[in-house]
Amino acid sequence: MSVRTPDPDPDWTPNPDEPPKPNPNPGWLSDVELAEIRRRLPLLYVEAVPVRVDGLGQVVQVGVLLRARATGEMTRTVVSGRVMYGETLRDALFRHLEKDLGPMAFPQLPASPVPFSVAEYFPLPGLTVFTDDRQHAVSLAYVVPVTGTCEPRQDALEVTWMTPEEAASEAVSAEMEGGRGALLRAALASVGQLR
Amino acid sequence: MSVRTPDPDPDWTPNPDEPPKPNPNPGWLSDVELAEIRRRLPLLYVEAVPVRVDGLGQVVQVGVLLRARATGEMTRTVVSGRVMYGETLRDALFRHLEKDLGPMAFPQLPASPVPFSVAEYFPLPGLTVFTDDRQHAVSLAYVVPVTGTCEPRQDALEVTWMTPEEAASEAVSAEMEGGRGALLRAALASVGQLR
Amino acid sequence: MSVRTPDPDPDWTPNPDEPPKPNPNPGWLSDVELAEIRRRLPLLYVEAVPVRVDGLGQVVQVGVLLRARATGEMTRTVVSGRVMYGETLRDALFRHLEKDLGPMAFPQLPASPVPFSVAEYFPLPGLTVFTDDRQHAVSLAYVVPVTGTCEPRQDALEVTWMTPEEAASEAVSAEMEGGRGALLRAALASVGQLR
Amino acid sequence: MSVRTPDPDPDWTPNPDEPPKPNPNPGWLSDVELAEIRRRLPLLYVEAVPVRVDGLGQVVQVGVLLRARATGEMTRTVVSGRVMYGETLRDALFRHLEKDLGPMAFPQLPASPVPFSVAEYFPLPGLTVFTDDRQHAVSLAYVVPVTGTCEPRQDALEVTWMTPEEAASEAVSAEMEGGRGALLRAALASVGQLR
């Protein structure tokens, strides 16, 4: 059960190894305020499935994040994070890609803002295939080719590059946080790589 | 300028002709709380462009709402409203369609939850083509065929049915709230009806 | 191997129980001409995955065609057929839906002409997951809700209605012609119903 | 009228400045055969709208081809060409991008094979907004970011880079071959850049 109660948003789980940053925008929320709001309003997220493509744009590898949870458990997830007040979706997507993949990943953000899927996360299972015991979150999910080197930061331990077949496997799905195995498969289907 | 400061969300502007309803969900927000949150967090909306289709599914008419604002001004808009805590996107879409088009519209909600467009509304113009001086809102927009009779409720005065050409015209765009003329054109483009 | 050499196009395999029809359009092709062209040019197809939806548009059942092949083998497929000269995609889609599901299926064709997937079928396996030993075909695939009664005609024996889970299963995929199990899963992913 | 009868497929109009190439594939068609087939079968095309994007993937410029026709007339078009027998859509897209933009354009082909629009060209106007007096063609259209230098070859004289506003203007639309002004606007709508 606890496998489905991740915290993929480092805005909310500050890295103890880094000094606390001053709030860059007074409109943004403190942790206490955010905790309160999480029980009152759906929160808007962006998520990204990093991929490597060949010279014709075809997806050949899929990046999956390995994350250590506070309990010591390891889980897998995708790039994921909240959209802040005043921030465009593109800015949020770029910020979270850099946060999770490092500054040298060189992601190619999509020209279209239309996601390949909209994932609805609810605290209780059953409404959708996605769960998040902290909150009701709605996530716009994108496939993002990266051309550089990925060096995960914060609480992501590593990026594992898989073939589309591996990424769609039952074994990987079972390790994905909050039902995101379904999101990974939908990502593969959207690029014509789901068998 | 005030043309761009509409209030298309009747959850926020209660209809004085109707008795106040008890809050159906204690997790939902009072008006004061909502006003506070609107300056701190992007709010999630769904929007729908109602259409009439022929026997082959081709869009032949587009429904545009005419709305009287508190100032007496008339503006045009689409079906639009907030997603509540614990509510699925489909439930929110259906609720706002019924609210704006009446109970006999018989909308055919899309099988796919992927919107034709994601509209980002900011209080200040310039970041995108869409503005909303109340808030930062991100809206998932859908084209929704309706097969019944539309009887607008609340503050929408009427639904005007237009040809795709009329709906895409400069004249109609100039009357649309918050830059939604661009949304209407994107809706038409998504169904192959923009010239 | 023969499992992957279906003939889902009744234009090409006339039903012996029906009298031959006069060619309705002199621009259209005889069987001999078509056989010749099939080795020279990619042919354009439309395909449809029929579904049943609930009141909120959510897919609850998926229709899969069961077909008897000339060899007596049974295989599964989706609605599929060629686009004729001078015919719009909508006309072709409607014609093949009626041909495979009968005149009382009442399909709701999508407002958007953009397919959920483009399937590329080649005579030799390996280029894509889809094969068709008769030809190189490129198929635009749609999810189409049907509201009436399906009575398959011609060589389709029956429509089997499945839950999304069944339709995505390995067992069903193994029975689908030409690799269309992948198409079925992509259809489910596009409507948020792939786990 | 003749403005709408272009020949955007250099496979069909060989460049007199280049020596004739041997047919690389015996399954491909001679000009006489192709002329015959064009009156019997819809032909499959791919089209691409080349764009330049900023660091966040947002489209900032749109490339439009200027072409001199045999009559001396100048018209505008997009990258466009036929899909050959045995060729994948990606291969066809890449081949036509290189043919029309030169070998140094470095196009970033989309990870997804789903087009932003499907354009149906008929010899006679009225069925759709697109016409092509040579044939019935169905085109899968993509937005393709290019990162290098475009040096048009063959009969394209130059690539004109425009802002999204210019590209969507009436003036540019009026110069586009075969009704492709509508395609350009749909391309802009798909990337959130149509006002």
C-alpha cells in the first residue's frame, strides 16, 4: 500500500543536503499552506517521460527515475512536479526536467502544449488507475526527448534507460509509483512503441 | 480592458435568483477562501465548445454563449468552470455543460480525456493570448457535440449557433471573453473546420 | 505465419452469398488492377475500434470482430477497409462501420479527423509491429462509440464485447490479425483505459 | 484557378538540372503509371510545416516555401511529398524535408506518428477546403522544428521565415497552394500559436 504513497514533488520534500532557498515569489505557498490546500483543491502537475530518439525521431529508449523513499524503499517514477502560480506550463516542465535530470540533459520540449495523456490522481483508489495519498492532482503528461547527459539531482538516485519493451513490462509497472505504469504505457502507445 | 475581466465561473458568482445551496462537500471552498487561493495557485478549469454535428460526425454549427456582465456589458464565451476537489474531469465537464446549457442538451462527452487545447489564463496579458484578471487558470478545452435542446441557465442569456466561418470571424473573436476567440479557432482547427 | 495474412477488406474478398455488384464508380479498381497496385503503392485504410460508453463518455466495453478465414481459422480484428478514390475519410469510415457492424449500429463518428494512431502495415515483419502479407497499407485508426445493435455482415461472424482489461490482454492480442493487438492497446491508452 | 493546381511533388516533376536517377526500387512507379493511378486511387502524402523554436520548445518562426511554377507564377507551400511503396512515414517525411530544405536543416522529427491534421485534397473543390487538380491525395501533416540551415533544392526557390501572426494572415493564406493556408493555421493552432 505504501508503494502508492510517494512524494514525487521535491518542492514539498526539500532535500536536507541543500540549504533552504528563499521563496522566490511571495505568491507561492509555504509547506503548511500547501498541506492545507491539498485537502481542498485539485493541484495542477506536469509530468514528463524522458526518451532518447534516433535520427528519425523514433523512440529507442525510455528513462525511468529510481527514487529512494524516506522509508528506504525504492520506487520508480517519471519526471513530475507542481505548476506554480504565475508559471507557464513550459516553464514548469523545464524546471522539473532540470530538477530531476540535471542541467545537462538538454530536453527538447514539445512544440505542442497538448499532453499525450491527462492523469488524474486521487487519494482513494478506484476512481482512476492513478493514486496519490497526499492529494487530488491532475497531471498533464508529455514525452520529452533528451539529447544530453542525465544526472539526477535531489532525491532521484538514477535514471534507468530501458527499451520500450522493458518499460512496458509488468515488472516495471509493478514498481512505478501511484499507478504510473499505465502512464508509461500510454506514453509508449502515443509514440507508436507499445506492442 | 474590462472586456477581458469576465467571471465565467458561476461557482464564484452565485445566481441571485436561486437560493444559496448548502456546500455539498466540506472540502470545497468558501468564496473568501477561494479569493485568497486565486492569488496563490493556478486553478484547474475545464472548458467546452458545444457543437452540432451531421450524420458523419462533421461539425456544422458551433454554440457560443452570450453573457450579461454585472456592468451590463454583453460578452461571448464558451462553457467553462472550475474542477472541484475529488471531482473527475468528466464529472466537472458534465456539471458545467448542464449548468450552462441546461438539462436537455444531451452532450456527448469525448471518449478521450486529452483536450484539443490547453489554455493558460494569466491576470496580466502577454504571457499567452488568454487573460483572466481574477486568477491564473489552466483550462483543458474540449469540443462536445450536443444532440438536445440548449436552455442556458444562470447568467448565460442564450446560446448562439453559428457556422464554423462565423465562429472563426474577427467580429466574433472581438466579443469573446479573455481571448477565447483563439480558443474557438483552435477548436475549429481541431475538427478540420478552420479555413 | 498464415495467422498474419488476413484479408480484412471485403472489397477485395467478395461475399459469395451476395450477387456481384456493378462497379459504382468507373474510377475504382477491378480486383486484378488492385492486386497489381498492391505491389506498387501504399494503400490508404481507415480502421475503427467500436466501443460502448457510459453517460459521461467513458469507454466501458470494446467490440472486437471474430472472423472466419478461408482456411477455416478464426481470427480477431477491428473494423477495417480501404479508402476509395473520391471518397472522404468520413464516408469511408461510415461505409466500413456499416459493412462490418450492420445498419443499426448507429456509430458516432468523431468530430476530429485526427486518428488516435497511424498503423503502418508491411508485407514483411520487422519495420513496424503490423504486418499484412497482401500489401503495404497505412491505416488511420479511430475509436468510435456505437449506440445501437451490431449485426456483423459479410465474413465477420460476430462482435465480441469485452471489458478494456480483456481487450488489452495477452490472450486477445495473440488472436488479433496482423499485430492489431497493439492497435487495440493504443486505442485503450488514447481513451485513458489502459492499465 | 491555376493557383490551385500546383505540383508540389518533385518525384513527379524531375529537376532538369540533375541527371535522371535510376529507379531505386522496381516496385515504384513510372510517371505514366503514376498518372494513370492518380485517377483511380487516393495517394498518401506526408506534409511538414518547418518551424523554429525557442529554448522552451515554443514556436517562434514558421517556414513557408516559395516556389516558381512552370507558368512563371510564384506560389507558397509547405514541405510535401508522396509516401513510396515500402517506405515508412518517418522515412518519407525525412526524405521530403531533406529534398525541400536541404541536407543541413537538421529537422527534429516528432516522436509521435500522429499528425496534427489530416488534409484531404480532391480534384474538385467543395468536399474539403483543400484541392489538387492532379489527384485525390490524403496528407498526414506534422509540425517539424528545424535547427540548422535551410537551403531549398529543386524547384523551391526559398524558405521564408515568418512570425506566427504573419503565417496566419489572410495575405499569406491567399498565396498558399491548394488551400494550404488552412493547414498553416491548423499547424499554428496545434502549437498554441493561433490568435
